[in-house]
Amino acid sequence: MSYPLVRITNSTNYLVTGKVSYMSIFCSDDEYSVAANSTWEASSRGVCLLQNISAVVVTPNGEVFATPYSSSGTSYSQFAVIQTGTDSFAVTRIVNLADENVPEDYVEPTSQQK
């Protein structure tokens, strides 16, 4: 059994670098660099729980440290670096219906119901 590879989507217009930290001393942390509007994927993960993702966004005004993603240990794998203000950024988990158990009788609302 192993967890899905960590994927970090950079939804900003700037280069992002950072580090993915895992819980166990038996797991090697990952350094990453991802271009604007691109996605980085780890090369391996195994059974390592993720503990922290840091990000530094390289803007024309200099390097900005994003608010990191932090956990006591998670198997989640989909993350994004987002811009939250003029010169502020954050690493967040991507959540969508694919991550959830959708009820068998679920029907997507029509445009008139939204």
C-alpha cells in the first residue's frame, strides 16, 4: 500500500519554490520548483504521511513566503499555491467531489437551480 504522489499546482503568475515535509525520519522530504500556472508532481511517496508544504513565491517585488499547509500527518495529495492578496499567497489543499463519497442518487444542479 502506498499513498498517491503529491501534486502541487501553481495557480499564480510567478515561479514558486518550496519543500514538502513528511512525518517519518524514514521518508525523504521533497524540494520542488514549479513555474507559473504549472503543476509539480513528486517522484515517489510510499507510505509517508505529509506534514508540511512550504512555498516561496518569486514576484517582481521580491520573494514572498506563502502561508504554508500544515498537518499532524495526512495522506492527501492534491495541493495548490494560490494568491490571496496583492502580495500574499497560501498553500491549500485542493478539494473536489472526486475526494468525497458522492451519494449514489446525487444529481448536479441545473443552471437555474444554482
